[in-house]
Amino acid sequence: MKIGVVTFPGSLDDRDAVRAVGAVGAEAVPLWHGDADLRAVDAVVLPGGFSYGDYLRCGAIARFSPVMEALVPAARGGLPVLGICNGFQVLCESHLLPGALIRNDHRKFSCLDQRLVVENAATAWTSQFEQGQEITIVLKNGEGGFVADDRTLDELEGEGRVVFRYAGDNPNGSYRAIAGITNERGNVVGLMPHPEHCVEPGYGPSLDGLPFFTSVLQAMAQA
Amino acid sequence: MGNVVIDVMLKPEILDPQGQAVGGVLPRLGFEQFTEVRQGKRFVLTVDGDVTQEHLSAARQAAEKLLSNPVIEDVVSVRAEGSAQ
């Protein structure tokens, strides 16, 4: 099982994503932003960080990088893709997921252990959770406010495509406290909090990041 | 050499924390008459020679595709520099 981890200029959490992939026994394959080549991987993680310095808009320039030219059609074809933080922003800019991420409403960078409710345990990246399960993983961002028009929000809610919702106080002003969403097919998932930081004892508030990666292993085994 | 000027603003319904931060400082400097500040972006695209309709058309496409995100932003103006807005 090969899981690709993309490195853009300015990616920060690609190394942790590679460790997380290894922690569940899969082979991590580094993917380079400048190569339109997915190297025959079975799934892809778009990691956190500040691709292209967050210039223009977060994720806006990464969207047009060569690796995305290969990834966008593959994701539309069913390849499991997880976008974490900046990766989520890239997925929204690429129109693989609806909506956009804007600056936190309180204007401060957030860095905290965040409680989330898993609202969809049927995606490629969440099948090892229970529906309604509460998890705690790291949240760290300056532009994590999820926004979309009401019609899009209603559609996401109606189709069960809100995958994670913030529990407790809304940390960044996200509309309807949405922390993560999926596409119609359930293979593309984006969220602001960081599962890859919560896979090893002694680091992070929990091991609640592990099921993301065991879920995709199962999805890949079934594919 | 001519310039195409493109202005992009957040949609009115999208929260603008940067504008709010700027708006919060103005009263401290004695500017108390402004009730709201919204911050946008200006892009200046330079071409060889005078700006033509083709340049403006290409600039509009670039504005929709890359320079703005239609989910949260509006392209409010695409014009040749020096022309009326």
C-alpha cells in the first residue's frame, strides 16, 4: 500500500505525514509539486504548511502546480485524497471540495488541542471511527474559517458531507462549526485540524489521528 | 508599455477580519467618521505597447481563474490604466 505525500514549496507537515503513513504500516512515497507524476500511489495526503508562502490566497498557487494537474483528475476518478490544513485549502481552491477558508474571525493564530465530532464515518478516511464519536487532535492555523454560501452549506449538511464539526467553542468562526468536509463520492476529505500530529504516544493530545490512516488502508484493500 | 488594473474585493457577505483590524485602529488616530473598512486587492498586469481589447479580455479570464476565488471574492474592475473606472 503506497500513500503519496506531496511537498510544495512552503509545506511544513509533510515529514509528519510521512511518519503517520509509516505508523500504520503503509509505504510513504514523497511526491514533488513540480512533477506531474503520482508515482502509482494508492492514496495521497496534501499536508499542512504555507504552500507558496500563502501568497495570493492560501492554496491558490499550489492549485496550478504540475502535481495537481495529475492529482485533480485522479481524485475525480476516485483516488483517496486527504487534505490537512493547507492541504484542505488547496482542495477548496482546486474545486475538489466546495467552499473556502478565510482568516480566523478573531484574527489570531490558533494552536490548541481541538475536540471534534465525527459526523460521517463512511468516507475513505474515516471508516475506522464511529458515527458521532468525539476525538481530540491538534488545530493550528491562521486562516481556518470555513465559508460557503447557504445553498452549499445546506447541500453539504443534507448529503452528510460534513465529516467533522468543532465541539465546544468554535475556534475560528467556521460557518456552522464545520471542521472538515468530503466530496460526493467520499474519497476526498479535507479538514483544518491535524491528524498526522496525533499518531505516536508522547506527541499530541491523543492517538486519534491513527484511524484516518487505518481507514484509508482498508479503503485501498477493498478497491 | 501599458498596464491593466484589476481590483478584487471580498464579497460583501464574507467577513473581512483584516478590514476590521484596520477599522479598529482608525478611531484611535482621530478618524471617527468611518463606520466600516473592507480591504481588497489590486493587480497591475503590464503589457508591451498599448492595452488592447484582447489584453483586457485575457486579463478578465486571468482574474476569474487565478486572481480571484469566486467563492469568496468579486472581480470589481478590469481596466486599462488611465481609463475611466
